[in-house]
Amino acid sequence: MSQPTIESILQENRLFHPSAAFSQNAHIKSLDDYHRLYEKAKTDPQTFWAELAATELHWFQNWDTVLDWQPPFAKWFVNGKLNISYNCLDRHLTTWRRNKAALIWEGEPGDSRTLTYAQLHREVCQFANALKHLGVQKGDRVGIYMPMIPEAAIAMLACARIGAAHTVVFGGFSAEALRDRLIDGEAKVVVTADGGWRKDAIVPLKEQVDKALAKGSVPSIAATLVVKRTGQEIQMQGDRDHWWHELQAHVSANCPAEPMDSEDLLFILYTSGSTGKPKGVVHTTGGYNLYTHITTKWIFDLQDTDVYWCTADVGWITGHSYIVYGPLSNGATTVMYEGAPRASNPGCFWDVIEKHGVNIFYTAPTAIRAFIKMGDEHPKARDLSSLRLLGTVGEPINPESWIWYQQIIGGGRCPIVDTWWQTETGGIMITALPGAIPTKPGSATLPFPGILAEVIDLDGNAVGANEGGYLAVRHPWPGMMRTVYGDPDRFRRTYWEHIPPKDGQYTYFAGDGARRDEDGYFWVMGRVDDVINVAGHRLGTMEIESALVSHPAVAEAAVVGKPDELKGQDIVAFVTLEGTYSASDELLKELKQHVVKEIGAIARPGEIRFADALPKTRSGKIMRRLLRDLVSGVEISGDTSTLEDRSVLEKLREG
Ligand code: PRX
């Protein structure tokens, strides 16, 4: 098994067509239909999006302008009023979907729960009233630090219902990382659980919240709301902490959805960039609702009888857009799973598919590679015949894994949608539409209608077919992030100024390298900045470096990604030590643990190498590029003439 290299992908030209039966029943049935839609959206984007907004969503009040574009700041459906929780719940209650399964939850030690639309609506209303009871008002922010249990989705929808923005923090992040995010978002309440199950162990979430809030370090926090999940003893602070089940017994189930302005803040989600601390990506209500709704409908070809399962965690954007908001807005049945692939339960995903008759399955290449390693006998021992469509997201998929997924999981009959997008884009941007666009293993294929994606050079000019370049988007789209929370300048700098604006034309710079082939298909090669992608998790090398240098033993640190068969990339850290410290196995372990404490287990370096010095330019900048080549075992490429001391590199190479 190997990672996609430019060479392997250049040789990949197999083409897979959807079956006639699939296309006939699909929302978008042919390549011609796709091209017609794409052209329509390109020629008149405002009419294209306005028609969809009018037919697909419920509005309390119509908008008066479709798009107000003051580059790089966009407003969609200006002055329109709606509520995404209304679109995800209430509007289905007056239809036959009232008693349809909205959420099927598969919990870790065998727990399971199904909530119909009527039941989910009731729980969301109660939760919303509990938040109000704790003082949360429209315009406030609420932190959500939860395991993968229904209450995570309920809390998100409850916030949206009363107009409070949520900021979900992945349950694998440390207390320190949680604290930073709560401070930046000035959260008023944190919703958490006593614990959650992760790979056969309990993650003590409430304990982490206690650490994050210790000594009043997040002054904005007035209360916590704690869901009982794992049942172990935890400390409850009388005036601050509240059990959800206790409040639930007293709150009403009547909570009308607050009419929200289309551009009201829906959520903040923190993501890693190449510089500084994680940025709070801001998504607003109307555009995000429309974009996640229509991408879910067309890309996953949702039909009313489908059981749909996305394996992401709600702590990431994929969980927001494609477990919660997109599927529920469509009135779909969405599966939520608390577990994760692991050697101790090598059939876990396939059991869930068999048990619930999953029809549409969306996961990450890292998970696929892990399952390949565990052996074909596990999927082969389960009945996977309910599956009709497969998806992948989060990192490039190597053609070998793609073919395994297609053959062993999809039985050769299911189209695969390889979906390229980002936290910032809100929803999927480049993907096959499964009934319309033939697929090539390893390619995300073509842009979604309304997405003017291109591969360009740094002057902003499109590069030729099969030439490498930067992935970029030319025109705003409804699901795009609106700003970096509290830092509009950072938004402008990070995404809109890499490519110099020309004649008032602004170009969105995604931070990924890509190429388009002779058919216009996109092949995404990975990040071109100091962001690494470890098992589909996005991490900033600077964040890990900051964590390392906050340890007293570390003088300097440089972190790079190293190609890894299973995880896509692994983290390698080079550190120089303060004078009084010397390299040892204990220190190595301690430093790894220190990173876990500062950020979370997902950022634990696979390797730490002690060094006497790091390669630097004469002006003192660490040349990570050289370290990247070094750990990847490739010839050091590019210019090394600016290197201050060549012997440093030689020493590192020797080991
Ligand atoms: O490098 C790209 C990679 O994941 C990055 C976005 O990460 P995040 O914001 O955490 O969102 C992940 C889930 C949407 C991108 O810049 N990426 C995502 N999907 C793909 C991908 N790389 C290649 N192919 C994909 N399908």
C-alpha cells in the first residue's frame, strides 16, 4: 500500500461509470445534466442559488439581495430570516417524516438508540430551554465538548434554535486546547459529558473541562451542562455544574425556533493553519444551511428510504455538515457511531452497516487503509448488500485503497464520491455527482455546480492540463466561511491575498496543491503550507512546535510531516535542548506526553529527534522544507544556498 505520489496518480486513468440503474434513479442523472447545471450556475450564480434557496429551505422572511460581495466579505440572502433547526426538524413534523428515524445512534459498549424526528425535536426543544435556563441568550456562544452521543447533535441544534452560536471542540483535544478555544470564543456555557468511550477506554471529559476552567481561567463561562454517559464518579461544582437529566425533568418541551438573520453567526469551528494559534472559522445561517442541504442531497443522492452514515466525529466540520445539518435538513435518517476503527474490533464498521442496513457510507481514507490491514475476512463475513453509494473525505485516497473500497465494501456496484473540501468551505466543493460523473480512482473529479474551482500559479493564472499548481476558487459560494472570529484581517491575509487581487477579482486560496488532467478532473496532492494531515486530522506544525518549546527542556523545535502508509502523514519533531538538559529516552517520552497534554493525543509526535542545531537561513528562519525531504527519505530538493551552516544538515542526515 502506498501514498499517492505524482507518478502513481499520473498513471491512473481507469474510468468507472455509474450503472444505468443508479443513474436513472439519481437526482442528477447524466453528465449532460451536470454540465447544464454547472453552466447555469456559472452564468448566473445568483439566480441558481436563489432558486434553490426558495425551493429547498423554509424562510420566515424572504431575502432582498441574494449576494452582497464586498471582497473578501460575502453576505448571502441579505435580510432573509430562517432557522436551521426549524429546517432540520419542525418542517418535517407536518409530513409523514414525523415518525421517521432521524438519528440512529450506535454506542460503544453495545448501546443503541433511535430518535424519530418528533422525538429529536422534543429533545432539542428541551435542551434549548435548559440552555436558556442557564442564561444563554441569542448571540451568545456555547462550547460543546462531547463524545459521539445523540446529545452532541441535540446540543448543536438547541443552540441554533435559540440563536446561540456553538463552538464544538473535538473530545480528543486536551484541557489546554479546550481552554484556548473557549477563551477565544468567549463561551458562556460548556456542554459536556462525564465521559465518552474511545477505543475501549473512557475519556474523562468533565475532568478535562474542570482543568480547562480551573481558577476562573475562562471568565466568560457561567455554567456547565453535563450529560451522564459513562457513569463514573465526577466532581460537580454546586453553583456552576448542572446535570442534563436533572434539568430535563423540569424544562418545557415547547421552544419555538428563533427567526435568525441569514447572516447571523451559526457556529465557530477552530482549525489549524500554518501560523499561530488555531483560527475560529465563522459560518453563518442561511448560506450554510442551503449549501450543506443541497450538497448532501445531490452528492449522496439522498432518497427518502436511505439510511445514511458518515463516520466522522461531530468535533470536525464533516460531522457538522454531513452528520447533523445536511442530512437532517433533507429529512434523512443519519447514523451516529461512538466507536472508531481498532484492532480489537476489526469488524466494527461492517457490523453497523449490517445491523442498520446502511445504504450510503461516508468515511476517510485512513479508516479504509486501517481496515485493509485488518483483513478482508471481516467485511466478507458481513452482509453489506444494503450499500449503494460510498464516499471518502479528508485526505487524498491512494488508488489501491479506492479499488479495495469499491470491490470489497461496495461489491463493485457502488459509485464512490471522493469529496474535496475544508472546514473553511462549509461543504463539499469538488466531487463526483454519483449518477452523473464517471470516477477515476484517486481523483475528486469535478467541481460542484456554482464552484469555480481552478488550479493556478501564484500570479493567479490557470496552469495547463496536468501541470501542478494551487487549488483556488474564483467566486463566492453560500457555504464559504465569512471571517476568522474576531480577526477579519487574518481572514483576508490567509485566504485572499496569496493570489494578488486583480481588477477587483479576489481568489480564494485553499492551501492545497493540485493538478487537472486532460478531462478537467482534479487531483488533489495535499497541503502546500505548514499544515499536516495525520490520519485525516489537520494539524499546524507551528502549534506542535509551540507545545514543544513550552517544555523547559526544549530550546527550539521544528515539526514536519513524514509519509505514513496508514495515517497518510506522521509527525516528526526535531528539537534542540536547553543547556542543562541532555537527550534520553525518558525525556523523549516526556516530550511526547507534553504535546498530548498541550494539544491532545492526535498531535503526539510519532518520532522526536534530538539535534545539536536546526538548519536555518542566514536570517534565522528554520528551513523545514529540508527537514521534510530528510524524513521522507528523498533527495534534498530546491535551493540550499541560503542555508547558514551546511554541516547542520549533514549531521542530521547522519542521524
Ligand atoms: O488538504 C485537504 C484535505 O483536508 C484539508 C481540509 O481539512 P479540514 O479543514 O480538516 O477538513 C477535512 C474535511 C473536509 C484540505 O485542505 N482534504 C480534504 N478532503 C480531501 C483532501 N485532500 C484530498 N482529497 C480529498 N477528498
